[in-house]
Amino acid sequence: MSDTLPDTLPDPLDELDGDEPAIQLLPLDAWHRARGGRMVPFAGYEMPVQYEGIMAEHLWTRESAGLFDVSHMGQVGLTGDGIDAAAVAAALEKVLPGDVAGLAPTRIRYSLLLNDEGGILDDLMVTTLPEEGAHPFGAASLYVVVNGATKYDDLAYLLDVLPDDVTLNLMEDQALLAVQGPKAVAAVARLVPGVEALVFMTAGAFAWNGHALWISRSGYTGEDGVEISIPAEAAAAFADAICAEPEVKPIGLGARDSLRLEAGLPLYGHDLDPETTPVMADLGFALSKRRREAADFAGAARILAERTDGPAVKRVGLSVAGRQPVREGASVVDADGAVIGRVTSGGFAPSVGAPIAMAYVPAALAEAGTPLLLVQRGKIHEAVVAPLPFVPHRYVRAGGK
């Protein structure tokens, strides 16, 4: 497993839209190569899939701390031109079901970019910024992080639906580094004192060697940790400094994928797509109460009806019998062999010691403990619906919980 590209890793983008740049290099491209990173094309960038091996990197992150380069993600600042921050938040809420207007400064909210039918165009993080001058993003009042593979489509969509008095700034001069694992925050705090005061889904402005940082206590591995927005020209020096801490090693895209799968976290373009609603995806927590009551976001009628009546299909976790992983694209079938669902992510889970998967199945079969059959390359695999996540999240929340 450590010597091959993991089947759990999504296929790289083979063709990019004509308006998008060709394959790009991360600010840390030379840094990754110098450390033995195996580079592969993904989301329009050359990215490190592994260094010493996916299994070892996965387990190191669970036990200690790993540095992930996620600079391919889109970091976007939203600024009002002649309108206040509240008006900017209200404009964004038209296509998000989350409560952005009620989000206090430095607080982060996971949300979903929706089309008019309630389908998911992307999942993203929104942070309300403090007053201008108290953060490194100029006059922006909102900081949004979107997926790398969708960032240009997201921007085009937002430019189309947001009013002209909201300006979008894709901050391509910023790198984004994630340090994840139970020892991550302690390691970062030696370089950036005060970061340990953050709790899950909060953020703040910090400085390191004269460079302005924006650090959030968040990530997509299920582990505690932080994500650091840093000027691209300072990224290599910071990566050197954090990897000099004994707890931290560079970790590639392969382990990031297996970590998020164990954490039961969906990946856009695989577990989420424009045909999938938040209710189908079991992301009902992203539908804020105030927004549900107002029913004024894109696709609200369909989404709220599904919330009341139940969706036709639902995302579930699967524990797979045996040792052979079942990959994305495998079919879920009934006893007669009729296809009733699809696997969207799957692989061997290093922390679990067994193969796991996520799939969409009829809602009537979504209860934990329900046995299912999976077909991959003509071979039948037994599976059972399992609660998500497969590995408990270890976020540090307010009050120490």
C-alpha cells in the first residue's frame, strides 16, 4: 500500500476548463520534491501524494501531527462596495443554507453552495472577519475557503448570483497549510504563541517572523489541528520551521484522503455533487435554524420537504467484510442483483484495520446494522451499514469538550 497510488484517492482532473490555468505548481512545490514527495496531478496542481508511505503517514497523523499542503484550495475574500458587512453576509446567504449573518467575528461555519434545485455545488468554510486592520485580508468582511477542484466554477457562480456591490478576491498569493493531529496545536504554539487559545471552528490573526497569518482551529482529518493562511513567499520557511518540531512530518494527499474517509467526511465531486442535496448527504446540521424558518435560500422548498418527509436516498457508512477494499463506483445491489445504490468513497482504513466505504442507498436501508451486498468487478462483497464516523473526531471545543 505504501508504494502505490491509493485507490481511495480521487482521480485527478484530466481536462480543465478552457478559462482555467494549466497544471499549476504549489508555492511549496520545490519543498515537497526536495523531501521526496511523490508528485501527482490533482485539482489542477502538482501535489504530493506521499513521502514515506500512505499507511505510515496516516498513522503518524493519528498519533502525532502532520503537515498538509492544501494551497490548491481557493481562499476568497468578500468585500462590500458601499455596503456594510451585514449586507455582504445577507447576499451570500441566498446561495448558502447556513446562518452567516449571525456568525460572530472570528467564528467559522461549514456550509454548502447550492444551486436553484438544492443540489450541492461545493462545500466550504465561511469565517466572519473582525474589523478591517485586525486581519490580513484588507477590507474583506468574509473569508471563504472552497475546494480546489471547484474554485473557478464557484467564483463564476458567485459572480453571477451576488450583487455588483460585493467584490470577490481570490487570494492566489496566499498559501494554505494544515497541521493536523493530537500534537499539532502544541507544536504550532511553539512557533506562534497564543494559537492554543483557539477552539474548534474559531480563528484569529497571528504573526510569525514578521509575516501576517490567519489561523483557524479546523481541518478535514477528524483530528484536532489548525489551518494556516500565510503569504506564499513565507510558506517554505514556515514549513521548515514546523517540520523541525519533533512531532511534525510532511503528509501527502493519500493519507489525507484515508483520514477524512475514516472521519466520515464527504469529498466534493465524489460523495457530494450537484444532484445531491444536503439531506441526502446527511449534512442536515448545515441547515441553520433561522434559515430553515426563513426558507429563503436556493433550493429551500425541495430541501425542507426532504427534511420533513425524508430523502429517497441517503449517504451511509459501510463496514466491508474481509480484507479487500471496495472502491468508488462499486454498486450496491439487492438479493436479486438489482442495483439500488452506489459506493462513492472506499478503501482500507489503517486506523480501523479493515476496509470501509461510504455509499448512497435507499433511505429504508440506511439504518445502522443493515446488511448490504456490494459488487465490484463482478465480485460480491458483504457489507453492513455502520455509524459515521468510523474513527471518533477529536476536535477541541469550547469548554474542553
